[in-house]
Amino acid sequence: MLSLEKKQAVPGRHRNHSSFAFVHRKINEQVRKLRIQFIIGLLLLVICFSLANFFIVQDVVVPNNERLEQEIARKDMERVVSTLQREIEFLDSFAFDWAAWDDTYRFITDRNQEYIESNLGDYTFRDNQLNLIIFYDIRGNVVWSRIVDLDTMEELQLPEFPRKGFRRTILCSSIRMYPVPWPVSWWSSGGR
């Protein structure tokens, strides 16, 4: 008997089940729509933040970085120029001191070995951090020259280096060299 009661249809039960399924479908559709709207909203938010970030980087960060890089490059260039200027001043002073020296004048005219031995040894190159010393006479002919490696103090041979004099600027391999223009003369040594 009990089993018969269960099998009997309850009025309205089938209709309630279909209305529950209908409501459940509607809720699922609404949830799907909300998920899609949430995902689209999230994507739009990410796109907006990405665009805002791009424009901030382009309008603020990049110009500031370029300005900073230019400032750093300018300061580095000033340091290089300052260092080169100090080197040029040192070489100019060194060449002037030696050109005005009476012994140098005599050496240019008589090419005496005693001057070389007492003044142009390794210590002169090492103490003054010079790789090259060269003396020319008034006609531009080489009187004496020496090129050394300061680390080993070995004499170097540079085939590109002219032995008959040179103009204002010469190139030796990848090294640019500037001669210091202080002529050795009787007048610069005080006329003695």
C-alpha cells in the first residue's frame, strides 16, 4: 500500500518541478551573463590601466630618462674633456721646460750621448708617464726618438710613425698623437 501511494501522482508536483527548473535556468543564465560582464569589465579595466600606464611612461618617464641620460652623458663628456685638457697642459709644460733648457739646445745641435744617458733613461718615461719622446731639429728632421711600453719598459717599433717629422696631427694605428710645438732655440734658453 505504501508503494501504491508513492506511485500516485501528486497534483501540481510535476508543475512545481518544471517551474523550479525554469527558475534554475534563469538564474544560471543570469550568473553566466554576470560572469561575462565581470570578465569584460575586468578586461576593460586592464586595458584602461595599460593605456594609462603607457601614456604615463611615454609622457613622464621616457622624457625624464632621456633628460637624465643626456645630463649623465654631458657630465661624462666634461670629465673626459677636463682630463684631456690636464694631459695637454702637462705635455705643454713638460715640452716647454725641456725646450727652454740649455742642455737640450746643445743636444739638438751636437747630438751628444751624455745627454741621452743622463736625461732620457727609463725613469724619464716612467716618472712622467710618457710613451714617446721625440726631438726634431729646426728643419723637422728627427734628432732622437724613443717609444716605450710603460708596463715593460721595452722599446716599441711603430712602422706608421714618421721618422722625418710630421704635421700637426698624425695617426698611429688607432692612437691620435698631438705634437707639442715648443722649438728648442738659443733664444728660448736665455741666449746663453
